[in-house]
Amino acid sequence: MLEEIAANPSWFWLSLGGLLLAAEMLGASGYMLWSGVAAVVVGALVWLFPFSWEMQGVLFAVLTVVAAFLWWYWLSKRTKPQPAMLNQRTHQLLGTRATLTEPTIDGFGRMRVGDSSWRIYSAIDLTAGAEVEVILVEGNTLHVREVRH
């Protein structure tokens, strides 16, 4: 069997690449993807330009490291998604604009957002009907500032 592998190294590399890619599909989380791709590339190169086993091994190692580094570099440049605010309704209200339903007294008042009434705090006293924006959430209190047009 070793004689057959030595006689057809391209099939060895293509088979190894296929096995690594199949193993990756079983859930390796990307660990075998780039090794599998590198093995397939080495198999194709050996089929086109036969060279020694030592060079094949070195080429496989170099391609694996280069492909993994390029993948890491590409991933690091992508924009990172914002974490979901699941089950944090108050934090979902940041940036929301609404109209005050009653004036603030000593900085505290109420406003309606959707079908809910929320306690608000403002550094300055505001009149009913003023348009405000939520800038901070502290417990059940929404800190707001007046929106000036």
C-alpha cells in the first residue's frame, strides 16, 4: 500500500484534503477547514508538477499556516455585530424619542412608549408635550434629554 501512495502522491493529498473537509462538516468549528484546503491544493500541484515528499510536506504546512492567517486577518477586519439585548427591554429603549405626557417635577415625570408608561428623569424641568430622547437607563427610570428642533 505504501508503494501505491508513493507512486500516486496527488491522490494521497486529495484524499487527505477530502477527509479533513468531511471532518470539518461534522462540526470542527473551522479547525480542519484550512488544512483540508491546503491538502487539496498540494494534491493539485503535485498532480501538475511532481516534486519530492519533503517539499510536499513543507508546502502543506506553509499553505495551512498562510490560509489560517489570512482567514484570521479577514475575520478581524469584519465589523463585529452588536450583542442582542434579549430580555433587556429597558436597554432597547436607548435612543427612543417620545412626547412627555406630564411635566417633570424636581426632574421626575412620566412618558408613554408604545403601550407602557415609563418613569423618567431629566436634569432640567420639562413641560408636558416636550419631545425627549432616552439617553440612559437606570433601573426602571429612563434618563432623557429634550430634543430641540
